[in-house]
Amino acid sequence: MGLHPLEFSECYLDSPSFRDKIKSHEAELDKTNRFIKELYKDGKNLINATKQLGMAQRKFAQCLGEFQFEYIGDAKTDDEKCIDESLQEFSAFLKNLEDQRELMMRNITETLMKPLEKFRKEQLGALRAERKRYEKETEKYYSSLEKLLNMSSKKKEPQLQEADTQVEIMRKHFQEESLDYVCKLQEIQERKKFECVEPMLAFFQTVFTFYHQGFELAKDFDHYKRALQINIQNTRNRFEGTRSEVNELMKRIREAPQEYRQTSPISFEGYLYVQEKRPPPFGSSWVKRYCTFVKEQKILHMVTFDHRSGGKIGETESITLKSCVRKTTDVLDRRFCLDLDITDRPGTVLTVQALSEDDHKFWMQAMGGKEPIGHYLTRTYSKERGIDAQLDDVGFSFVKNSISAIEKRGINDQGLYRIVGVSSKVQKLLSLMIDEKSDEVDLSASEDWDVKTITSALKLYLRSLPEPLMTYELYKEFISPAKGGSPESRIQAVHCLVHKLPERNRQVLGLLMKHLANVAAHSKQNLMTVANLGVVFGPTLMRPQEETVAAIMDLKFQNIVVEILIEHHEKIFTDAPESCPLSPDAPVLSAPTRHSKKMSRQNRPLAVYNPQALDIQNAVGDGSSPAPDETSMGSNESVSSQSSSASASEVNMEKSDHVPLNASLSSGSNSGSGTAAASCSAPGSSGESQTAATKATSDKERQEESVTGRKARAVYPCEAEHDSELSFHVGDIFNGVTQSREPGWLEGELEGKRGLIPENYVELLFRNKLQSGQAVT
């Protein structure tokens, strides 16, 4: 049973049971007071703890927002950009959440803490004062009553009457106080029910509002979260493909490291031990130095560097080499030594020691020695696998038959193209199909060949071609639009590039893309989305001519190109491109990095797709124009043909990627586009209306200008790395520009100094009839 009600009539009796009831009410209110006091204390602790949590969360969010992922290579995929920006998104989400939490804490203070404290102080505190006054009046009244009752009856009547009157007054005052106290006591007992619970209700409403705000934020975040999960999955898939390629490359390099040593036609780098002679009796010492030899100028730069000293880099010393002679062991009891005759120190011979016999041969060859050097090897899939795959009628028939069988028998198989077949069966099937025995094998009906064997054989065939289906020549041009620009510009650039492929290559690629689009359309059953197919076929359809880690890092962009081809195969392979842009509209070109000036596989400026791009030698060469049938679809040379050497093919690949825009328009010839002549025509005229005589005269003038008096303008700033190079700013004009013997470089004069100029940093100008000094357009 609860508390007994306090009857007002009992205030006049003031019985022991009444007093006991009052004590029960007082004890209950004391308990309520302690409860509110403890609750207030815990509430303050909760607010302080929440503030600490908010500060920690904000610091965490700030840390997220300030961090950025570094990436390998010269560009990021869209998925990587989204992942990189995700930390800022997470940071913004947490900050927004903490703003809501801070608002909640302010509301809790106003709606819970202050009302409870007010009730405790104003109501319970006032009641305690009433209680003390009631107890005081009780003590006063009963003391007076006892004093009155103890008075002698012998007192005079007036004294007795006066005492009775005083006690009666005190009795009435005590009873009034008792009535007020009892009323107040019961009032607060009833008031506490809503005075305590209502703030609690407001507290929970504030908490629920906060969590609802979090729920709304989560709903808004859900779409981004799902998109990010796809970005992460795509990046993980590409990582797996990249990792396998890197591990394969590492394995081959570990087996034959010298065959994969990167060399450059411009310079040669590596460690040499240099003999430093000292006055007697100290003899001589050998100091390890990292040396860079610039072949064109015969300058050797040497930097002292010792890994054991914490990797501190010393000063750089440069010498000009006159000659290099191998030092025999009968003269010096050390192997792999060379004697360097120095031009700027007449009579001084510097003795250096290579790290090994192979290293010794490399240095001898780079410095003009006579010993032969091993060739830099590139990967040839067909030789590795012993399969003579060609893009001929037999190969085309194999591709068609394989696609037909796959679509008939296994279009819904989970992991189609990702799950590989048994290697021996795959090799056997491919050998049968390309040995002109394909008519004997019915892939659509034969149970001897399961679907995964057919898919693996098709992939192996495409990888075993002497040249990838999308060709070495166009590799960089295909990769370039995937590294930047809007989706529309990427599609348009890839569309144009596909129509620069040889006819047979384009036919096979179109057939394959139509098939892969069909595979992706059944992704709910086979789990092979467009992104998954891009991971599988990216390195299969396109690859660089040289194997490096930097090249493997571009696998993710190969995947993107294949994704574009699959998603837009109908437009790309059905319709000819209406117009090929000179460059994508969105990417912003940045200045090439210092390493981009080397012809080895290093970072270069983003190569913007330019279907009318001409190599610099065409721009300054004989100016002869190809026949229309030679330019309509690019080179008709079979993809199975290979260049005579790796370095030559590398130079050919580099030319079309890095010639500036104006240089691209400065020649009437273009080996890859039939629209060059029309694009270079003046407004209101056409390329076909130009007479043969006028064209011949123009070509002759251009040929004469290519020999003497050529100029070039800098389109990027450059700081020379070696004495043989020129430093320059954007807009500087170079005089007497000639083609260097080193591929990818020009020679020119600037401010009285002549030196090397990176070819992809400048645009070529002609001095002939242009008074403005601008490039020919």
C-alpha cells in the first residue's frame, strides 16, 4: 500500500498515527530529493562524457578529412578518386552527426537538468523550510502548553486567563501551520509525478530526435555507401589482377635480372666504385658512388652515397668523358674495372669498378666500349607458351566458334571467364583449333570440352597473339582518355581509336565486345558484371611492349577501356565516329614530371587522345602525304608483325602520344587519320580542292624549312637535370631546332646556349610565311 492520505481534521488531533503518516511522507520526499540530486549529478557526468565523445569524434573526423591516399602512376581511376574522396565524406558525416549531438546536449540541459534542479530547489527545498517551521511551531506550542498546565491554580484569575489566552493563540497558530504543512506535503507528493517525469520525457524525446537525425543521415548516406562499396569491390578486383601480374614479373626478373635491366637511349645509371688516389704512404681508397652517364654529351655525374651511413647523399661531381678503356686484371688486381680518360682534366685517368661482369658490359657499351651487350627482352606470349597464334581466318573462325559455344552452353555459368580450365586441356583445344582442324571440333555440341576450357582457350589465344588485339602502337592512346575527362569524352576518344585499328583487329574486337555485353546482361546468374569482365580482359586485349611495374600499374586503366567498349559496343563498332576531338574536353594537362624526359618506362604527361597527332619527324620531315586508302583506317599492317627491335618500337609508340597540339597540326600527313588534310584546310575550302601544284609547293617549302631555321615554343616549364639539357619557361622560343640522335629529344639554342630539349615539352614552329610565329594550322 502507498502513503496514507493526511486528513486536515487530524491536524487538530495531532495523534501519534498522524505524526507517523507525516514522517512517511517526509521520508518519501527525502528519497525523491536524493534521487533528483543523484540524477542531476549523473546527468552532468553524461553531458561531460558526451562532450568528450564529441571532441574525440570531431578530432577523428578532422584526422579523416586531412588524410589523402597517394597513388602509384600518373592518374587515378574513377573508383580510386571516389575512395580517395571517401575519407572527406566520412569526415563530413561525422561532423554533421556531432553537430546534432551538440544540439542534443544543449536541449538536455534545458529540458532535463534545469527543470529537475528547479523542482528540487524551489519545491523540495521550500518544503524543507516549511518542515523546520512546523517542527519549531510544534516545539513552541507544546512547551507553552506544558508551562500552562504546570501553573499553580492558586494564581490569580487574571494571570490564569492571560496564560490561557496566549496558549490558545499559539494553539491556533500551530494548527494553521500544521494545516499549511500537511497541504504542502501532499501537494508536492502529487506534483513530483509530473515535475520529475515530464523533463524525463523531454529528455528521451531529445535523444530520439538525435537518433532520428542519425537515421536520416544514414538514409542519405546509404546511396553513397552502396556506390562506394562498388568502387571498393572494383578496386579490389583490379588489385588482384595487378598483384598477379606484378608477382609474375618479379618472378621472371628474379630468374633473369640482367635481361630486364632498364636501359635508356639517353643515359645510363648505376653504382660504381671510384678509385680515389691519396698521397704516399696512404695509397688509394674505393668509394661507392651512384653514377649517371649522359650519352649525348658524354658527361658522368657521380653522387657519393653509402647505404650503411643512413642513406645520406653527398655532393655531386661531374666529369666529361673522353674515352673508356677496360682495365685488365694483370694491371690492377680487381675485376670489372674501367679506365676513364677525362676531357676537363688532361692527363687524368679515373679508374672505376662495376658491380659484376654483366654490369661491366653495360657500362662499357654505354660509354662507347667495344664489348657486346645483352638485349633488353620484352615478353612475347606466343613464344612463352609455344603457341603460334595468328589473327588470320583460322583464328577468326576459332573466336566465332568459341563465342557461339559459350553463349549456347554456358552463358549463365557462375564465374564465366574467371574460373579457368585445366591447363593441358586448354593447350590441347587451342592447338587443335589453330592448326586448321577446327572443322573437326564441334564446340557447341561436344561434351569433351567443358565451358571453362573453351573460355580459357579463347583468352589464351588472345594473349598468345604476337601483338595484342588493340596493338602496341595505340596502347598509350587508349590508356590516356581513361585517366581523365568526362565520361562522354572518354567514350568519344575510345570510339575514334577503335576505328584506327586494323580492319581484322576491329572485327574481332567488335565480335568479342558484343559477346561480353551479352555475358554482362546475364550477370545476375553468372555474377560477371561489366567491371568483372574488364578485370579479366583488360590485360588480355591490351598491354605495353615493355614490362615494368609502372606499366602494370596501368592495368586498372586497361580495365576501364574494356568496360567502355563493352557498355557502348553498339555505338562504337556499328557507327563510324562523326568527329574525333583534338583532345578530351575535361582533362587538365599538367606539366610532365622530371622523369618524363627519359625514354625509359617512366611517368609522362597525360597523353591526350589526338586522332590527328603526328610525330615530330613527320612535322619536320619531307611532308609527303599518304594516299587516301592508306589513311582511312590507319595502318593495314597485320597485328602479327613485330618491330625489329624493342627500342625502335618504343620510340614509335612514344611519338604520337606526346606531340603538342599545334605540332600535330603542322603537317599535312598523318599515318593514323584520314581527316588530317581536311582539318588543316583554311575555312571555306576543302582538302580535296587544293591543287597538286600548290600542295607540292607547300610540301617543298615545308621540307626546306625542316632543314634550317626551325623554331619551337615551350609549352611546359623544365628545369635541366644535367648540363647537357636546357632549362626554360613556358613560352620560351628555341632557335636552330634539330632532331637529336637520341629518340624523344631535340637539340636547340636558347639565350646563346645549345642543348637537349625534351620533345614532349615543346611545340614546333615554322619560320616560312608566318609573320606571327605561330604554329602552322
